[in-house]
Amino acid sequence: MKLTRIGGPTVLVELDGWHILIDPTFDAPGRRYSFGWGTSSRKTLGPTVAADDLGRIDLALVSHDHHADNLDDAGRELLRSAGAVVTTASGAGRMAQRMPLANLHGLRAGERVLLPGAGPGVPTLEITATPCRHGPPLSHPIVGDVIGFAIRRAGESRTALWVTGDTVLYPPLRQVAADLDIDVAIVNAGGVRFGITGPLRYTMNGREAVELIHLASPRVAALAHYDGWSHFRDGEEGLSAALDAAPASVRERALWLTDGVAVEV
């Protein structure tokens, strides 16, 4: 497996002949985006790889379509050329209304889809939606549906890749971490907060990310979506501090990706 962090949550995964793009965000920095209910955030860092330089995309995984830090205008346009798109059930409904996507799949947590490989020796992938709660208790009517993704080669029991999605640490996520046998995890953190909602947090901070890595015990835990936007209040500094204080069993699994650099894992 090869990982290239492009910026924010956007990671290109090359797995057994598959080119998989997670949460496409390719807009230039500087713009402020509304997140609803009076909240907003400014994009501070742009992508380190241009969308035109990606080559083919066999599969795009969109944890949620309604926040621009996970799917922006340029990222949405890129979906037109993806071989398949997997997102939330509600997001798939919105996407289908906005653009024609021939191979679009909408999932709820616990649901799965099988996608056949496109060429000889390229395996069929089983993609299961994993639960996310993108905020404090009872925030779902405000923040909407979000999912993560557990990817297996068909016929194998081990999860080749788990993408946590944007979530706080809560019991269903802990259960997934305990149940899955994970090779590589992509862990979103950053500790999102907004001034208008005070101390309420909408994604894991560094301490929670460390706890999740400890629970899941993947071979590799690649860190993502902790910088590049003004709504990250814990950010790289908080994540780094939490890892410095973490047990050695967590530190040796954690992987900081350099944006724009492909890394074999």
C-alpha cells in the first residue's frame, strides 16, 4: 500500500492496483466556507498535488458531502471522472440530484458494497461503512450524516484500510476499533471547535486519537485532517503533544505523512 497525503483529509491510496481518493478537496486556500447554523471556517492551506496530476481515480470515498473541508467545489468536479463513488446514503441522494455519477453508492453505518477490480490481478474490494458522530451528543440534526470506511480484499478477514472519517470518540467507534483486525488506519483528528458553539468539539483531539490508536492497534496509523483550516483548535500541536505522552505501542504505530510525498506502508 502507498499513501500520499494531499492536504486536509485528502489522501491518495494505492492498493493492489486500485487508486483510491479519500475526501477530495482541491480548492485554493483563502476562502471562507459556511458550515451551517452560524459556523464557518477559512481554508488556510491548499493541496500539494493538483487534481489534474492525480491520474486515474478508480474509487472516491466521501465521508460526507456537505462540509467543504471534506468535499469542496474542485473535489466535487473530480468525482465525475472517478470509476466509483461511495458516500453516505443521504449524500448519494444529494449528489445524484446535482450531477450524473454512473457508479454511485450510498451507505449507512454497517452497510457494505462489493466493487470488482478493473483488471487482471486487481482484487474485488468489500467496503463497509463504519459509524461516525461528527460532534457532541444530540448534534446529528445539525452536523448530518458521516461515515468512515473499512476496506477488505474480498475473501479476507483482515481490514486492509480503515478510514475513521470525521468523528469524536464515542462508544460505537470504540467498538469498531476493538472488533476490526486492521492493517493500516487513517485517523482524522484536529479537535474542531467554533466560536459560536464554545467548548463543543466536532472531531477527535490528540488525546482521543491516541486512545483510538491504542484500541485499534493497527500496524500503521497515518494521521490526517488536523491542519489546513481555521476551525482546528487542537491541530498539529495538540496531536503532537498527545503522541509524545502516549505509550510506546502507540508512538511506534503513528505515521506523520509529508504532504505530496508518496509513502510505502
